[in-house]
Amino acid sequence: MTPGKENLLFLTDEQLRKGIEAMFFAYRGFTADPDRILEKHGYGRAHHRAIHFIHRCPGTTVNNLLAILGVTKQSLNRVLRTLIADGLVESRVGTRDKRERHLYLTRSGDALEQDLSNAQRVRMRAAYRTVGPEAVAGFRQVLEAMMDPEMQHHFNRLRGNRP
């Protein structure tokens, strides 16, 4: 083992606790910039998540968005009603199944999504440049290994990979 390197195969509870705390603080930083943008519009993180995944999957159904976000139908409907009323999301009736609602961002929704994503990309790009490509690859592997199988399935679909 290289001096100064921790043996990652047999992590102690303290090493794991440090990793957990690092995730908490990193998440605070990762969400801080978009939170400031969202606050100006009177939105919260639930709105951000909906906007993000509607952008990533234009035409996604409400049911698919429910599965990805893991929220109640009531909670998602509250968020969607606001986004639709504010002109950021458009809901279209399905062509094959009239019961389905397909979701799309409007131009205003796209603009807000870009502002939110740009803020997060700046932070991630700076962090990635600081740690280098090997650490970035390892970080991705750790994140993917922590996903539940259902979330791994959604993640792979977004990347265009099929499990």
C-alpha cells in the first residue's frame, strides 16, 4: 500500500463515516447554486428534479417521472401544476393512450433548466479538474454501485444503455 493511502478494501467505521459526511457536505454544495436560482422563482428541489428529468426525457409520461423521482402522485401533481401554470412545462395527451400525459419543457422551462444545469456543471467541472480522470472514473463507479437496481435501470436508460 502506498504511504498515506488508506486501505480501501477494509474500511473502518470511521472511514465510512467520513465518506458519509463528505456526501452530505458535497450534496449541500452541489445543490446550493441551483437553490439560489430556484428561490428567485419560488421553487424548490422537487421542481428542479422534475425539470431536470423532463429535459432529459422529453415526452416522458407522468408515470415514468413518478418512477424516476420516487415521490407520491399527489406530490408530483402539485409540482407539475405549478410548473404548467407558470409556463415552464407543457402536458400533452398521449396519441396512443389518451389517459397518458406526456411532459415537455417550454422555451422558458428550457432556459431555467439551462441556468440550473450550468450552475451544477461549473461546480462539477471544477471538482473533476481538481481530482483528475482516475478519481472521476472511481467516483462514478462508487455512485453507480450505491444505486438500487431500479434506479440503476433508470440511470442506464438515461445514458442510452440497456441493462
